[in-house]
Amino acid sequence: DSGVTQTPKHLITATGQRVTLRCSPRSGDLSVYWYQQSLDQGLQFLIQYYNGEERAKGNILERFSAQQFPDLHSELNLSSLELGDSALYFCASSVATSGSDEQFFGPGTRLTVL
Amino acid sequence: DQQVKQNSPSLSVQEGRISILNCDYTNSMFDYFLWYKKYPAEGPTFLISISSIKDKNEDGRFTVFLNKSAKHLSLHIVPSQPGDSAVYFCAARTGYSTLTFGKGTMLLVSP
């Protein structure tokens, strides 16, 4: 158990819909990272937040957005969903701001868009 | 443009033998490399890392080798155990950047 929790574990929805994925980092970790793992793809970095502020941005679509709240939990919002958005979405957390800090991953949310 | 490549999607090894997982990278600015292990229905977990100033790092049965001139690193598992069966991801970073991951190699260790 990494100490990072993600909800829900599974999500099935239809094209055009909007969903919210939630992540609670390990106690004491200030950084939260979101990754997408599609079929046959590695972990694609989406976005990082540190203590409530956006710190780094990767291959995140404009239809996707994220935020980190004062209690440090984070939410990833995916809108106007397309079939190609079906993937595993992982959240990770680390103590500090550097992307090189050891990251602890949650179990992921499997999103299926029908 | 994939900066971190794991060209073998899968690898099968017998228990007790050596497993060698390979990773190539294209960005010569990468200065830190990590291996993560992932079991089904779980998130990746950190396994071992190596700085670009070293060419080898060992941790028990796991050893990572770095060949900077070839932009290649490898993870050796000796001896391999059935519990090592998992997907292994290679990752790299430059300075204080975020991590860039490869697509992963699925290792199957058979008894």
C-alpha cells in the first residue's frame, strides 16, 4: 500500500460526458502528479501540482483540467469524453516539488468510454 | 517522439535464471534513471535508480547498468523468481524535470 488513494477504481461512461477522478496523496506529500496509461502506451505525464499550484504540464488535452485543494487532495476533470480517452489514470505523490523525487503511485482509476 | 524506449514488450524467463530488461533513451540531457515495477490492478512501485555519474547500482537481486555512450540502460534480476512477474517501466529525467516513462516490458518468470 503506497498510501496514495484514488477513487473511483472503475468508471464507465459515454462519449461526450464529463467525469472527475479523485486522488488523496500520502500524508505529508505536497506534490501530486497525474498520468495516463492507454493501451500499448507507457505512463504519459499529464500535470503536476505542488501545494495547490500548478507546477508542470505534460501532454494534457485542453478538455482535461486538474486542481489541488487546500487539503492537498487533487481532482482530474475530463470533459467531452471520447473513445480514445479510455485508459488507466494514475495519481502519484511525492514530498517536494522536484519531478525527480521518488513518486508513490495510487492503484489507478480505469476509465471506459463507450 | 519517444525519448525513452523499451523495445521488448515482453520477456519470459525460467525461475532461477537471469532476467535482463533493456531501455534506450534519446535525450542526452537525462541525468537520472529509474525502474518501476507494476503488478496488475496496482500502481507502479519504485524499484531501483541510477545517477548518470554512475554506471552500476545494485540492490539485492536487482542491478541496473548504465551505458551513457550507447544511451542504454538495463535491469538485471538474479536469480529471477515467479514473484518478479510484472510489468517493468524504465523512466528518466533531466535536472528537476518530471519523469519520462517507457512503454514497459512484461516479465514472466515461470517455475
